Amino acid sequence: MEQVINGKMTKKLLQKTLKYYLFFSVIVMLLAAPLFYFISQFLYIDDADEELLILKKEFVTFSTPELNQTDIAVWNKWNRDLKIEKNNVQINKDTLFYQSYYNHLSKENEPYRVLNAPIAIQGKPYVFTAKINLVEKEDLIISIVLLFAFLVFILLTGLFIITKKISEKLWRPFYDTLQRIEEFEIDKNLNTKFDPCLIEEFNRLNHSINNLIERNILIYKSQREFIENAAHELQTPTAIFKGKLENILQRDDLNIEQFKLIDDLNNTTSRLVKLNKNLLILSKIESNSYTVNEKVNLKNIIENQLSFFKEQALSKKISITTELSDKIVVNSNHILAEMLISNLFLNTINHNQLNGQIFVKLTNHSITFANTGTLLPLQTEKMFERFSKSNPTSQGNGLGLSIIKKIVDTNHWNINYHYTNRMHTFEIVL
Amino acid sequence: MKILIIEDEIEIATNIKNYLSSNDLICESANSLKTAIEKIDLYSYDCILLDLMLTDGDGFKVLELLKKQNKTEGVIIISAKDTLETKIEGLTLGADDYLTKPFHLSELLVRIQALVRRKQFNGNNVISFNEIEIDTTSKTVKIKGNKIEFTKKEMDLLLFLIGNKYKVLSKSAIAEHLSGDMADMLDNHDFVYAHIKNMKKKLKEMGAADYLKSVYGTGYKWEDD
């Protein structure tokens, strides 16, 4: 069902919402994880620096006054992380930096935060060095970041699933409505009442669609009734007209021109009557006047009509070939089935050529009427429309194929047209 | 023969009257249910032509009345309604035939003749025109006493032509009569030629005079000159 609009594939509403959620989640994850890592790291280093400075302050406050220069070697021997060295590099302020030291126990380089601070012992300048191992804290940070990432992931997945579920539930009335509209056909009296739901907007939508459908059905009905009434009312004036023509024909004082004129009028009246009848038939099919379905033997119907149409075909020297399977019984209204076959026959004769051919085939699953003809292949999309004539000079009224299509639709059959081997072929799939 | 035309459309009644009157039929017309009932009470007719939609009521009431009074008039419904239901209802209520408007007057005439034959002679009737004799029961045609082999269509055609004797018939009227229910499916009336040609040939072979005249090339008239 996917379509392409402006070069983009249309997607389902839910897919589209979820796509944006997913996109946002990934961005948050990608940004949040490193940010959290750097902030934690910064906080920890800050903490370590503070600790080192406190160590130095404690040392300067409590240890320096009692420390002799001779004690420095001993001090250094018993302190691993605190050292006192000669100020060879002329350090004159506190310096904090990273440095790696080789750990003999774990046999690897480990990161340390180091403080070099100038101090004076007995008036001599010395450098106080304090260091803090960062390994444990680093592990902690990584664990925290991982945990955090995991939490974010769980949160987003949960959100995603909940949104999906809720959206599906929220949008269900919308999809119900959509399905109803898709199934709606104006000429079928289906129930178009929508179930009320708890969402105001959808109720409004359903209400508006209901109004729209009701209005359309009303217009359609009045239009259909108008056609039916118009066709019906036309019968009386045509009857009067026809009767008058027949009476004029009886006059003794008619000359040949007058007689020919009346004869032409007679033929035109016949066309008018036929047109009117066809309009009435179409209206009646649409208003479901032919609803009684029965078992219909198609072979019998075709054979019953064959002699009549063979006679009709004779004037154009058209030959009719049939290939009819026995016992093809279908469910249809009998009158409609007869009308279908007679209109198919008429169509194949009307649009045929001199010395043409008609081929009729009936099988288990299809009725096929094929005929030769002077016309080029027909335009399939327009051919079933009312009054669409492929041959403007034809005496037909352009309703035959509409009637055929209506009957096929009413019986839930399908009709296909194709032009092969110079034969116009109509196939009705039962 | 007396005919009652029950029809509220005066123009249609006049058309029918004009066409039928010249064929030794006497026509009266009633343009409302009220006058129709009065006339049926007072007189008896050979055939009643009945329109269903009358200004002051349903034409079916006439059928009910005839049944109640045990009258035997033949009734032909002439109506613009052509649903199967209306036809069945009319025929079950006692109508003998049903003709949908618009129809050919020539068709109406032969239907009246057939109905009267059925009613009055129980169908045992021989129609004759000079040396031609048609027995409608045994469906045989004889010329000067000799049987002639006619197809069903040719016999039908002959009955139609003799029934409308001295009338000019258009090819379309003949075609529609011969086609019966399929008349609406006619696209071309040329097939009438073939039937007329065959019928004329058979009649001529048996020594009948040529009564069927062509009128200006497109019409026909059965007459004895």
C-alpha cells in the first residue's frame, strides 16, 4: 500500500512517530554517555586535587616544624605516596599533573595525579610530592557510565514500547474509520455508522464523515430517482408520439418524401424508447430491484438467445461460433443474467464488421465474447462509463457496456477486456 | 367488436381510437376510474384496455370489479410500468395480456384480435382472407384448401399482416412484433426482408394472390385491390 509522494515513500503514521522517537533516543544516548563520563572525570580529578592540597597543607602544618633535614631519607623510605626532594628544578608554586608509574605488583603502568609543592624545611627549599592512584576511581567512573547508559537504554526502550502500545490503542478508532471508508461504496447500502470512541477528535472526524456520507447518499439517491422518474415520465409522451406517427402513416395523401420522413421519425423514436428503457434498467439495477437470486443455467440462456442473434447477425453476414460447457449453473438474478448475455451479444454484433466473426465460449469459470471489428483496441478505463461511445457514428446509445458492467458488479464477478488476434474480447470471470 | 379504453391520457386514447376504429372495432374511452366503473356496469365489451395509473385510483380496481361481477371481458393492461411484479400482479388479478408503453398500435390490434379469438371461440377459430385460411388452433395455413408448410415465424408474420389489413406497417413495427421479448435488443430491422421474402415465395408457389404491397420501399400494406 506504500505510495510515492514527492519522491518519498509514504509510511504508516505509527512508523513515522516511532522513527522520530528512535532517532531522538539514539542522539540522547550518544550525547549523554560521553558527557556523563567527562563530567564524572572532571569531578573526580577536582576531588583528587583537593585531597592532594589537603595532604600538603597537613604536612606543612603538622610535619614541617618537627622535621629535620636528616630525617628526610627516613621519611621518604616509609612513605610511598609522599616524597620530599631537593628543589633542583626551582619550583616556586604548587603544580598538579598526571603521571604514570610502574606498579611492581600489578606489573603495569598506572595513572597517578601528582602534586609538586615548594616547601621549606629548616629554611632550606624542598619539593613536596604527593600522588594519588587514579586506577580505582577510573574503574568506578567506567562502571557508573555503563550503568547510566544501561539505565538510559532501558528507559528509552520502555518508552518506545509504551508509546507504540498507547499509539496503537489511541489510533485504533482512526484505523477503524479508515477501513470503513475504504469499504464504502455509494451504490451499496452498507451500514456506515461509526462506533463512538473516547477521543473527541476522532468522534468529530467520524461525525463529519458520517455527515458527508449521508449527504452523498442522499444526493446519489435523489439523482438516481430523478433518472428513474425522468425515464418513466418520458414513456407517456413517447407513447403519444409513436401512436401519432403510426396514425399519420395510415393517411392516403402521403407522398414519398413525407412517408420517408415519418419512417425516419419512427426509427428515431425506437432509439429514444430503447435509450429510455436502458436508463430505467440501469436505475433499477442500482436501486436493487433485481435482488432475487436463483440458480441460473448460463448455457440455456445463451442457447435460447442464439437463434435471435444469429438472425440479427445475418444482415452483416457475421458468423457466430459457440463453445459451451454443459451444466454451468451460477447464482444470479435470472433477468439480470439474460440481460447480460443479450447485451454482450448485441455489443459483439453492433461493433462488428461485414463478414465478421463472433466467438462465444462458456467454461466453469468464465464467459467469453470475442468479435472482429473495425475499431482499434478500446480504452479500457472509459469504456464502461455511461454514454461513452467508441464509435460516434454507431446507432448504439452507449449504455450497453454500462449495463454489462453493472450486472457483473452486482453479481460480484469481474470483467476484462483485451484485444488479441484482431479480436475484441470481453471475458467475464465468474 | 366493442372496446373500452380506460386511459387518463386523452392523447393516447385518441391515438388508439383512431387506429382501431377503421378496423370494424367500436371504441369507447373512459379517462377516470369512476367513468370506467360506470361504463362497465352499464355495458358489456369484448375487450378492455386498462391503464394502471389513473388520476383517481389504481387500475387494478377494475380487475377486482370484473371478478366480483363475474364478467368475462378480456383485459389488456397498457402501462408504463414494466416491472415483473406489476405484470404478475395484473395477470393474477385476471388480466389476459400486458403491453408496456410505448407500444406499436399494430401490435395492440393483433393482441386484441388474439384475445377476442381466445375468449369467444375458445381459440378454435379460422381466420380467412380470400383464398388464405389460417387455423390458429392447429397452427396451419391453407391456400384453396391445400396445406402450406410455414415456420412459426412466417405464420406469426402472416397473422400480424392480415390482422393489420389495409394498414400501412413500418418495418420497425413488424420487426418488433417478430422479436417479442427481445425487441429491445434490435439494432437493425433488415431481417424482416428475409422473412417477408420467404413467406411471399411460399404463398405464390401455392397460387395465392400477392396481397402484400410495399409502400414507398420501407413500409408494407396487406390489401386486396
